[in-house]
Amino acid sequence: MTSHQVLIALGSNHRQSVFIQWASQRMSILLDNPRFSDTMWTKDINGRGYMYMNRLVVGTTLLSVNEIEQKLKCMEVEAHRTSDLVTIDLDLMQYDSKRYHLCDWPRPYITNLLVKLPV
């Protein structure tokens, strides 16, 4: 089986430290050799007044794109995420060389945290 490198963005606007830690623990189980960025606070891009805590993780997996996206969505459901109460948002940003969520790549929480990921 082939191992694939993935980049996943974590974000939370409710009990942020708790849910970022919760998701980080799940990423440590889901991915091989996970490496985490620091966290970064950002304002809600929709102007609703929420503050988000963001983090990136890079690691490897034997899972397909569909399998990993399904697992991420299951984690969001497990955390009782809603459209306003974002307990955790888990986005697959990159799978090998293919990028996803292209409109998010220029955002500060991606550009600033990406350069701070441990090698």
C-alpha cells in the first residue's frame, strides 16, 4: 500500500482550546508521524464576531481521499458541530500534491502556520 502525505486544517469557535486539543489527539491516531503547528487566533471571516483557534497538522496515511474526508466529517459530527457552533472544523487541505479548499490557502491561518510546521 502507498503512503500519502496530507495536510489538515483544524479550527474551532467554541471552547476552542478543548476542541483543538481533542481534534489533535484524534489526528495523532488517524495519521502516521503527525506534526502540528502552533495555534493561531483569527476572526470569523463571515463577520459574526466569533474568534477561531486554528492549527495545522501534516502527516501520512494509507487512507484514500474519500476515506480520510469521511473520517474527518465523522469527527465533526461526534463533536456536535453545527453551522454556527463550530466545535471543530476539519478540512483536508492537501493530499499528496493535490490541494483542496483553494480559497483558504491565502488566508493568514494557513500561510502563517504552514511555515511554522515542524520538519
